[in-house]
Amino acid sequence: MMGYWGWGAGPWFGMWIIPVLVLGLILWMIFRGGHGVSHCGDRHSRQESAREALDRRYANGEISREDYQRMKQEIKS
């Protein structure tokens, strides 16, 4: 005679799936470090220094050369 789910498995055959999925989700969250979603790898895994932010802003044309030089001197002191 065939069981509820067929082949004599019974209604409890698939009950192991949910705990395995929950365990997998927990392990995934632990091993990804609990950080937010990162699309660019290491670039976003650490905070940008003041000098790096200044260099990036100058390279993107957000600030003038004079402002860049002045701010760079302020960062050094």
C-alpha cells in the first residue's frame, strides 16, 4: 500500500526540508559576516579614509584644484 506521499514515505517525509533551509540561512548569514550587501567587494567592506575621499572627489570633478590642495593640507595637520 502506498503512503500519503507515495512509495510508503508517510506525511513526515518532507518535514526535514524546513529545518535544513533554516539552518542553511543561518549559516549563510554568519559566514557572510553580517555586513550589508556589497556589490564591489573590498571597496565597501572598509571605511574610506579622509584622503581617499578627497582624492575621489577631486578625480570626479566635485572640487577644484585649489580646494583640493587646501583640504589636503588641512588633513595633514
